[in-house]
Amino acid sequence: MSHPDFFEGLMDWPVYGPRDSRIADRVEELAAMGQRLVEIEDVILAALDARLVAVRNPPTSS
């Protein structure tokens, strides 16, 4: 893969997860409020899916 973050994060992502501890903090806070992990992961997945759509289909200027 030719990506600037490949060796400094992407390779380890599936094992170690995000580097930004704020993400884990938010997950723990939502869990403490009663959210199930599957629900939290659904929110994360929906946000990532929305970003993929935006990147794949950038707005065109008229």
C-alpha cells in the first residue's frame, strides 16, 4: 500500500486501534451512559460510511 500512514499506524490499526485516546474516552463515556458496544460501533461505522461517500463523490462547483 502506498500511503504515508501505512507503517506508522495503518498496519497496526486492526490490532491496536486508534492512536487518539479521545476516541477511547468517548467510547467509555457512552458505555458508562448505558450504550452497548455494538451500538457505539454502529455510530462509528455510520460516520466512516458517510465520510467514504463524501470522499468518493466530492461536490462539484457550478
